[in-house]
Amino acid sequence: MRKIWTTILIIFILLFTNDLHSQGFEKNQFTVSANIGVEKNKLANMDNTNYHFGLDGNLFISNNTSVGFCFGVTDIKDIKNNFFIKMKSNYYATPKRKFSVFGSISAGYFEFKSENILFKGYDFDIAPGINYFISNELAINASFGRLGYRKYKSDINQSITTDELKLQLNLSQINFGLLYRL
């Protein structure tokens, strides 16, 4: 599976590094996007592969920087009622170009339920990514890897918390999305 994702990413970079001007972002533009992703992780002492779907809204406060929100749901085997909401900011290295590299920082809240035990927590992530405009208003993007901190506790025993610090600079955390510029 990782070989497939790596191949897709390499093809994507090679095909779309033809950097044309006149597309990209500007101050006061608003964007919306839909993202799907996969992550291999450990939650509640269980190894999981989770899939998530998120919707984003972002406003560019400068030519390079956007701020916004993200909310979504996560599908994890045997874990129910999963959702997340995040505040985020993206910094684009070449915002006026068709192809750009970006860095994303986010902080959020999440909940999930496992074996009738509700877990609540928050997380903080930093992730790299790439963005490519396929038309004047529509772009595809991908982010991969992350540096993240997650803290959560159950509703049964509030005194026990779980802290996780992760550095994933590989394809065990990858997201793909479509972005529409308004």
C-alpha cells in the first residue's frame, strides 16, 4: 500500500512541477475544501488504521497565510461516534503559482467511543503539503506526515490521561483533497 501511495506522490510531483504564473492565492480570498485521509496510529492502546473525511474553510489574511477551520468524522474499526473540529493555519511558500509547497499547523478537539467508553481530547499538529491548481478555481492538494501531540481521557476515569507525541515523516499519515477558491 505504501508503494502505491509513494508512486502516486512521485507521479504527482513530476507531472505538476511545471510552475505557471497567474494562479494561486491572494489576500482576502476564501477557500473551501474536502479532504480524505488515512493514518496508522494507536488509540486507546489499540493499533488502528483510520480513515477520515474533513471539510475546511480558510480565509487568506496575507498572500502567503490562511487561517480557518476544519471539521469531520473518522472511521476506525470497532470505534464509534468519532468526530473532530480544528482551527488551522497554512503557509504557502509560492502562493501566486500553480504549484506550491505549504506547511500547516492545527489545534483541535476530538471524541471517540470504544467499547461504550467515551474518550475526549485535543491535539496539535504540524504537517507539510503540496498544492496544485488544475483550473483557475480548483486545486488538488496532499499532505503527508506530521509532528503531533495528542492528549485524551475517558469518561469513566477522569484522572487517567493518555499523552502521545508523534513524528511521522513517512506515508503512515497522508491526506488528499480538492480545494475550491471562491
